[in-house]
Amino acid sequence: ISLGKKFYNRVWIPDPEEVWKSAEIAKDYKGDRVLQLLLEDGTELDYPVDPGSLPPLRNPDILVGENDLTALSYLHEPAVLHNLRIRFAESRLIYTYSGIILVAMNPYKQLPIYGDAIIHAYSGQNMGDMDPHIFAVAEEAYKQMARNQSIIVSGESGAGKTVSARYAMRYFATVSKSSSNAHVEDKVLASNPITEAVGNAKTTRNDNSSRFGKYTEISFDERNQIIGANMRTYLLEKSRVVFQSENERNYHIFYQLCASARQSEFRHLKLGSAEEFNYTRMGGNTVIEGVNDRADMVETRKTFTLLGLREDFQMDIFKILAAILHLGNVQIAAVGNERSSVGEGDGHLMVFCELLGLECSKVAQWLCNRKIVTSSETVVKPMTRPQAINARDALAKKIYAHLFNFIVERINQALQFSGKQHTFIGVLDIYGFETFDVNSFEQFCINYANEKLQQQFNLHVFKLEQEEYMREDIPWALIDFYDNQPVIDLIESKMGILELLDEECLLPHGTDENWLQKLYNNFINKNPLFEKPRMSNTSFVIQHFADKVEYKCESFLEKNRDTVHDMLVEVMREGKVCGASGSECCSFRSSLYLLMETLNATTPHYVRCIKPNDEKLPFEFDSKRVVQQLRACGVLETIRISAQSYPSRWTYIEFYSRYGILMTQQELSFSDKKEVCKVVLHRLIQDSNQYQFGKTKIFFRAGQVAYLEKLRLDKLRQGCIVIQKHVRGWLQRKKFLRERQAALVIQQYFRGQKAITAAALKEAWAAIVIQKHCRGYLVRNLYQLIRVATITIQAHARGFLARRSYRKVMLEEHKAMILQKHTRAWLARRRLQNIRRFVLNIQLTYRVQRLQKRLEDQVGTRMLPQHLLSPTDLLYLHRILSYAVMLKTQDYEKQMQSLKDEIKALSEERSQLQQQLEAERLASDGLRGDLARLSKQAKVGHPLLERHRLSPLTCRGTAVPRSHWTRQLREQGYPSAVIPVGSLSFSLSAPDLKPRGVVVNMIPGLPAHILFMCVRYADSLNDADMLKSLMNSAINGIKQVVKDHSEDFEMLSFWLSNTCHFLNCLKQYSGEEEFMKHNSLQQNKNCLNNFDLSEYRQILSDVAIRIYHQFIIIMENNIQPMIVPGLLEYESLQGISGLKPTGFRKRSSSIDDTDAYTMTSVLQQLSYFYSTMCQNGLDPELVRQAVKQLFFLIGAVTLNSLFLRKDMCSCRKGMQIRCNISYLEEWLKDKNLINSLAKETLEPLSQAAWLLQVKKTTDSDAEEIYERCSSLSAVQIIKILNSYTPIDDFEKRVTPSFVRKVQALLNNRGDSSQLMLDTKYLFQVTFPFTASPHALEMIQIPSSFKLGFLNRL
């Protein structure tokens, strides 16, 4: 040991109070017998040492508090104890890995770390990626179910075994939800309250102590869903039924029954309070603080019902339980010294017999007498009062044991399954190694079982070590480990302790003393593991793997026989209560053999529960009690096995990241990280025996990682010194220059003051006057020049503005006047011409009438004399006739021209129709070959039209029969995706309506507008049937297409957009004033006239909500795997890596960092979502809501993972998170989404990152944390502070006193007690109304839609 840096010269020395205490080496050790130490309280100590056995070294502080004990460089008992103390007492972390073991400390306090959110957070994760947890062990077992698994939960009473096993089973029930309605998971969980009611009791160590061992085998099918379960129990503590020590209780079910005695259904049991019965009042206290026995009875009955156990069955159980209580109150009186009797009028005896259907006289007789059968005669022998009481108690124990087994059997029947079991996971909840002041038969059996389990554990650990070495191609050296086979042989071998016990039980006059004497004769001085106590002749000592235990032989034979007198058994059989029995040791040994056979056929996972103190105080760490349990549960044996070889194991990625600072530029230039690590290690550690290179890991001997940490810290310290040197030099230079300048100024003024004279003052004054006038002259000249320039500029500017105003008024406005003038003149001329033409017509008519009248006056004369018509009249008549002929001719010409044009148009149309028909015939030949394939494809286009309403479109030639259009559609290649609406049939081709094909160069929601135009058509016809058919078909079609493409993000985005546009069209053209504010006059003309579609709008809105939720789920499922690797694990800031050793459980990222998600992956995925939504025309407000939901998920998932990963709670990681948040904010700005409130959803994560970086020492720091962290709950703040982990020795841990200060400030908050954020939370979605700016008559339908058979109205 050499005196090195401050943090690497500390050792552990034994201490009677704390077991081990830390001390610092005060002077270099040179092989002396005394080591000069400095204790933490400042006391100097000369500690005697043996040069061959120096005190264990203490790990660097940077390695203390790790998730896995195997990550420590120095692996020994004090290091393990100190690491557990730091994690439990300071960081408030109750779980720690020790290789393959999960060490669980009982916090004696409810913690918010077992909710469904925590279960989902651990589901699918690797063990090394998350903080240690019972859920991590359960997930590991669940993922490896290709082979049967088992979880072995052990520990002493009060350590939390039952709770740990219950949480493991709840994890399986939650993550393997069955699709059936049988609720098998609920039934499996319901078995726990029942077995706890009949098998758990209050002891001095635990209010809910399991008094039996339990192995629950949970069966799974091929889909890893629970299909059933089976339960096996071991060694029920039957003696508790008739005897309880002080401050202990009987089994819970008795007190639940007594608390419910006054209920009508229990009155026939004739029970009272628990204080009235001998079997429930022995402990002196029948109530547990905080426990409501009556409410627990309601819960017990509910679970009975959930398991399908009927009311009559439940009542039979309660009858037997009540009978046991009444049996305990049966009074046995002594008759002389040799006899005893029970009065037949004993009330409790009568109730006992009534409840069980027994004859009262027979029970009374055989409680006080026994029948002895010999070869020649049968003798009835009376019993003394103590013998009779023992017989009564034996009967009560026997009845309860059979009842317990019967209940377990019925539970197993309820959990049976008909299908085939694929795999199973067994959860073993069994008592750990026990040693008390007085140890009897029960402790002997318990410790025997633990010997067997410890042997299996040792072999499994040894096997894993060997497999690890072989997998990494490292030479395997045999490791010595403790083998407890000699102890097991002592107990179970031929002529061992158990066999001698059974042999003595078979003898008629066998006694405990005779059996003990046989043990002395067989094993003393013959077996080193068996001893006789010096001060006792009624006990024996066995050296178990954990400790020496002294057993008192009293009652061993009685408890092993476990028998009731034959006549009492016969009486019970008449009442069908009891069955046969055998040796307790024999049955326990056979059941233990079956258990070990089952465990050996599975992959085991170990949970060791530790009781931190005997006072049940929350987060109080009693080193003596803890180390005693660590020695007993095998944790230290695991550490010892690991420490013998290469305990520290780093992957190449971890080593490269952590110790890159020790590498030279030349070494860093190599591309192969593995080779770089090898070169660096050869340079840093000269002794190649101190490490080995495996395929994926580097194996270090004890202490080498601490040495590397020292080198790293020295390099960092050296770098800090260089930085400090330059910074201090710069500061000093800056200070020097400032002082130098100040000195020059002082010198200047001093010298000036010294040189002042009268002449100098006059000259200075004169100079000032001259300067004043000169400066004034110059300034006036400059002012005049500027004034002239300003006036000139103003003149030109004003002229320019005036001319521009004139042009605007006289030219632009004058143009309108000119147009108006010419327009009015043209209108006036046209009106004049019309009037003139009208007047001429009147004149013409008038003159014609005059001429006709004059002609009629000459009726007598056939020939009109020429002289009667004046030349003027003849000329005028000629003009009139010519004008009439000309008008008629013009009319005929116009009619002929229009007919010619119509003929030409018809000819052209006929030619086009012929060409189209020919093209369609050619196309149909090619389409017929694809008909089968297209028929199987999803009819994407049809739900679109089904979704949308009316249109000013109808089929060209509506008189054409429907069959014609159906045939035409089939010829074009449309299978059966046609929406029939009365006489209207139309369809969109699925291949042509793929989102990318529709949205390009088209108005948003074009299919929605087409559908609405069809709705308008049905409205214009006032055809209710057509409209109803159209709407129903559209809605059902959209539902179907969403169902068929429930995993297609682009398709869902497309249909969500069109559904919203269709809904907006229905509102915009509904005729309601609130939706018509932004309509044009023409759009108002297109409003619906005959139907109110508000009901369909509601249905359509519900469908849109369903699509939106599925749309969000798809986005969340796509981005969620990227969140934690991208935001939390990826190190975007170079040079601040925070990787530390992880021990036996490796992180996923430390094993393979290729193809890992980065922050860029997250941003690219967000950009893809955003661009797809925009391309599909999704409303901007809806886009903002979707982005807000995504950002909430990102923040919640990252923060939840941070809560469950202590290794991520560091200052450097806070910087990384803050940097990644800034990338997200930049993305929002780039997409113009900063007003979407998405940034606010990241506020809790941002505050958590700030909390990791801020100083955490003083009272002002605590107040600042209280004020700044308003978005984090008190539980979350305390969790981060407790989990804060320094990455380097320059950082300091958060002291418990500072955490208490913050907690005191946060106590006034009334926020949630939940630790995790709900990642499934969905913000309320609102569909904004946005009026469409597109006029329906201007919408063009692309030819790719192939809707040429529709005609515009």
C-alpha cells in the first residue's frame, strides 16, 4: 500500500458497531506491523496488521453507488455493505444487482415505483439499460421463455418476500394480457389475497409474514399469454393455529371472520370478537395498526368469487374456521391426577359439533381418552388434562392443515386450463435462512431447504462463470467455491439426521431425548459439521453454509409425527373433515425433491430480500443486521467467486469511451476500437496477468479499474491545471494592463499639475477662446451647407410625391373615368339606336296602315291608277319592302349558320366518342388480365367517395340504365367498388388514389369536394334515399379503409385530411349563418336546400376522431423506439462522455453501438411526419395538435427513462439533454410551429436537465430549485436528487441533508404523488372549421381519376 492521491489511500477496518469503518492511510506502509491511519472523525489510529493479510482497500468514490456490485473494482464484504448503504440510505434506492442476484431492501414505506407506467417502462427493455427492479428480473424471465424460467425469492421474515413475489406475478399479468374474456390474469392474481389470508400472520418481525413456502407455476401459451397457473405449498406453520408468542397473531382469516361475525350471513357461526377465543388472543394484541379486518374479509370473499368458488363452498370454509375457534374454547377439566373430562353441555363443543356435523358425545369422549390396540386386547386409556389439551390442539392443527391444502387444491382447479402449456415461469416465495434464540423443528426444515437452494445457486453461479469465460475465449482456471454437500449429507443421507428422526418416530416409546442421544453417538467427533453445545444436553449444533445454528430437540418427534389419536380421526372422518397423514419430514423431503427437480429444469433468477432493521423504520440501515443476511443469502459468496478471477469486465466500447482521455493522438487515429484498447492497456498496465482480452469484453483483476480511474483522474487534474494556468495568466495580464493604464493616467495628471504657470493659463485660455470661435464658425458653415442640402432634397422629394400623387389621381383614376365615359356613351348610343329602331317601326307600321287604307278606299277599281300614288309614296313603299326582305333574309342566314355549327360540333363529338371508345376497348384488353389482382386490393378510392357528400356532377346521360354504367366500369377495370346511389353510380380506382398520387398538384381534399358535389346533386333532386345511401356508404367505406390500413401512416393522414375537408364542406354549405361568414355569393348559392345533415356531421366527426387517434398511435409507435437512444443515450456533445462500468448486466449500447438511433434520427422522423401531413393537406391547426402530442410523448418517455436510470442522472447528461431539447426547438422554429404549444410540453424535461446541472449545496440552491422546477412534482424532484450520480471525482454527490431541505420546501405542494408521466395521455383534439376558398364550379377532376362518365350540372 503506498500513499497516493487523497481518494485512493483509504482502507476498511473492522468495527464492532458499524461492522466496517473507513480510514485513510496517514503514512506510507513499508511492511511494518502497524499501519498509521486517520479515521473519518479525525482520530489517529495505529492499527496492527499482518503483512500477509492487509485490510481491504476502499473503492474510489466514483465507483460507489453503482447499480451492480460486480462493477466495483475491489470486491469484498465492506465494499458491498458500503455500496448498499449509499444506495439505500442516501439515494433511496431499494434494488441493487449483485451479478445474477437482485438484492431487494425492504423500505418499510410505500414507494411510487410499481404502477402500470413503470411496468410498461420496463417492458421490452434489457436489464442493463434500466435501474435494478423486480420488474427488470420479471422482464428478463419473460423474454427468455424459450426455456422454462423460475424466480426464486428468499429472505427472512419481514424482508419483503411476499410483496416481491406478488409484484413479479403482477408484472406477468400486465404484460401478457390475454385476448380472451376469461380474465385468467386476474384469477392468477386473485389467488394471492386468499393464500395470504389463510397462510399469513402478524409476527414480531412482520405484520404480514408468510408462514408457508409457495411455488406458483404460471403457464403461458405460444403467444406468451397466461393460460393458467398451479400452486404448490411447503411446510405450513401449523403450530401457530394453537399458539402465538407475545405481540403476534394467528392467521389473518380468523380475525377477518371475527370482525364480520355480526353480519347476517355469519350469525349462524355464533362467533364474537377475537378477544373471546383462546386461539386468537394469545398474543395479547388482536389488531394490526392500519389494517381493517372487516374490509379484508370483503376482499377475500371477492377473490373467492372471482376464482369461481361458490357461496356454499365459501360458507363451508368459514364453518370449519369457526369450528376451530370454538374447539379452542372447549373447557377440559381435570378429574383427579390421571383423568380429564369435557362436559357434554359445553357450549363451544356443541357449536363445534353442530358446524361439522359430529356427535357431541363421541367428541367429548375421545378428546379425553385414547384407544390402545395390542395383539391380544384393546384398551381405552384416559388422558390427563395436559394430554387432553394437546390432543385438542393437535386436532385443531390437523383440521386447519387439511383445510389449507383443500383451499390450495380448489384454487389450482380454478386456475386449470384446457389448452397445451408452451412454457411456464415459476415464482418461488420461500423463507430464507433462519436462526433465533430458540430454534426448533420448523427452523431445521427451513434451513435444510435453504441448504438445497444454496447448493443449486452455487452450481448455477459457477456454471455461468464458466460459460462467460468460454464464450469470451479466456483460459478457464478452476475456481474454489464453497460446496455445502457435506451439510446436506449430514441431514438427508442414509443414517442421517432425518432418517434417525423417522426411525425414532416409528418406535412406540420413542422420545426426543433418545433421538438426540443417537445423534450424539453417530456424529460427535465424527462429523466436523455437527457439535454438542457445552452448556446443554437437549440441543445440537449444525454448521450451515450461513452460520452455526443451535436446535432444541424438544417436540421434534411430535411435530414430525403430526398425528391425531385414531379415534378422533375416525370421528372426524364421519364428519368428512380429516384424511390420512404421514411423517412431516418424509412429506417435506419429497416435496423439496420435486421442487429442486423443477428448478434444475428451469433458468433461475434470484431475488434476495434484505431486512434493513428490526424496528421497521423507513430507510434506516442497520449494518449488523444487513451483513448477517448478506452472509446467509449467498450474495457474498457470489462476490467471492467473482473476485477470485477477473471481477471487473468492460466491453471494448465502454473502455474506449471512458478512458479515451488516456489515449494518444496516434492511438486514437486507429479505426479499430478493439485494437486501440489493447494497445492502450499494454502501455498503461505492464503486468499482462492483470487483464485478459475476450471477444467482446476486457477482464480485469481486482483493483485494476481503480488504478485506471486514478490515471484518468490524474490526467483530468493535469488538464484542469493547464486550463487554470492559462485562465489565471490571462486574468493577471488583464489586471496588469488595467493597472498600468491607470498608472499612466495618474502620472499624466501629476506631471500636468506640476507644469501649470500663469502664462500657461493665459495661453491655454486664449487657445480655448480661439478654438471656440473657430469651432463655431466651422459648425455654422456645416449647418448652412446641411440646411441648403436638406431644403433641396425636400423640394425634390415633395415634387416627386406630388407628381406621383397626380399620376395616381389623374392617370389611374382618370382611366376609370374614361372607361366609364366610353361605356356610358356606348350604352347611350345603343339605347338611341333601339329607340330609333322602335320609332321607325312605329312609323313604318303607321304609314303601311295609311297606304292600306288608301288602297281600300279604291275598292271599286282593280287597277290602281298610277296617278293615285305619288312618286314619293312609291319610293317609300319600295324601301319598306326591301328592308323587310333584308331582315327576313338575315334571320334565315343566322339560322342556317347555327345549324351548320351544330352539325359540325356533333360530327366532332361523334369522332371523339369513336376514338374514346376505341381507346377504351384497347385499354380493357390489358385491364382484364389484372382484374383478379385488383379485386384483392383494398378499394382505396371508394371509401373516399363514400365519405363525401353531394356534387354538381351527375352521370352523363342519366337516362342510361344502371347496368350500362356497371358494365362500363367493369370494362374499365373497376371491380365492385362502386357506390350505388339511386340512379347514380360512380367509383374511384384504388391504384389511382394512393396518397402520393392524389395530393401532388391538386387542391387539398379534392376527393372530399367531389363527394360533396355528389351530395349536392342528391339534395337538388330532393332524393332522400339517394342521399342516405351515399352518406352511409361513404362513412362505412372510410371506416373500412382505415381498418384495412390501420398501420399505414400515409393512408391515415390522407383520409384524416379528406374526412376533415368533407366535414368542413358539409358545414360551409349547410346554410347555417355561423359557417357562411367567409363564403362568396356563388358559394352561398351552392348551399344545400332540402336536407339537414347535422346528424351525419356528428357521425363524421366521431369517425375523424377515431382516425386521428389511430393516426397518433402510428406516429407514437414509429418514433418511440428512437426517443431514449436519441435524446438520452446518444452523446451529441463530443468530449463529455458519461459512460461508467455496468458490472454483470451490460447496457445494450455498450455491447453494440452500430445502427443506434441518434438525435438526427428523431428529427428526420419528425420531418417525415410533418411533410406527409402537409402534402396530404391536413389542416395546419390539426398539424400543430399532432406535433404537440408527439412532443409530449418525447418529453414523457425521456423523463420516465431518466427516473429509472440512475446512471443517466449526472451533470453531463443534463447538458446533453438540454442540447437535444434545443435541437427540437430549432426544428419547431424551422417548421413555423413555435406557436403550437409543443415547446411547453418539454418543460418538465427541460427543468429536469436544469436540475441535473445546477449547483446543489446551499439553502439558496434549494430555494432556487423549489422556484424553478414548477413543472416537476415533489416526488420527481426528490427522485432526481437521490439518483444524481457524479461521473468524475470533481463532482460531488447530493448530500442527504440538502435533499431534506428541498423536501421540506416541497411539502407545501399539493401535486401528484405519481413518479412517472402518463405516456398514453392524449390531449383533447379539436377539428377547426376552415371554409374552403375553392368554388365548386371551378374544381377540375383529373383525368387520372377516370371519372369521365360524370357530368357537371
